Amino acid sequence: MIRACNNRCVKASRPPETAAVEPRPARSFGPAFLLAQLGSHAARQFARRLAKLRLAPAHSGILHILAANPGLTQQALAARLGMVPSRLVALLDELGARGLTQRRISPRDRRRHELILTEKGKKTLARIGEIARDHQRALLAALSDTERDHLAALLQRVADHQGLTRNVHPGYKTLRP
């Protein structure tokens, strides 16, 4: 296209503003990409919500496991999370310093220490539950309750097929203290 510019003819580098531009359809990257995209977004949003309690998602997961398994040893917890026990120490120290967990000598084997939630830890876990429910409602607001249940069932089936440990985030394996 040629247009006038300062009394000279020049080739236009783009069409005039009045020309209609056809919108390109969005390219779909498929379910695997969408899962990664939503997973990353969901993790960032959950971490942001937990930060109000001065906690990270890794702390939340540990508290949940200890609530369901009182008296678990540090070694057993590390195995369940799929992480090296030495990496777990820093997280447990942080929780202990906040008064959320406690190490105690096992009454069954005095050579072992058990991990338990304190009363403060139980109250904090209840607050984490509220935050998690609010997070889930906000994240899945576009879906009906039936659709949410169906999505959860499908995703659990995929996770099981991939050999993922139920209720344990795979990020613990690469977590650094």
C-alpha cells in the first residue's frame, strides 16, 4: 500500500487504522498445558493466601499429614513426602519454633522421636482449612458443584495412573531447605 507522507509517496509498513483486521483464533495447547498452567496459578495463589499466616504450602502439607498421623517419626514423614530427612529438618524446625508442632520421645521406642501437632498447630490447621476452601471456591468459580466433583474424580484418576501419592504434593521431592 502506498500513502502520502510530507508530499512524498512512501510504502506503508502497516495497514491504515480503518482496515478491518481478522482476529486469529486462540491456539489450544491441550489438557496437559492447561493443567500445568492452572497448577502453577493455583500454587501461587494458595501460597499468597497462606502467607497471611506466615506459612508456606510445604508447612501446610506437613501439618495435614501430622494431623492425620499423630506420632509419625521424622523418617516416616520424610518417606511419605518423598524427600531426604535432612531437608525436612528445616521445615520441622520452623514449625516447632512457631509452636505448631512438637517432637517427643516415643513411648514405644525411646530411641525415636514422634512428631505431633500442638493445640496451636491444630487451630492453625483449622484456619488453613478455611483458606484452602476459599481458595478452591475462587479457583473453580466457573464450575458447578457437579462439574467440580466430576473434575476432581477425573484428575484423581489421572494422578493415580501416574503413580502419584494421594494427598502429597510432588514438590517435596525437590524442595530445598
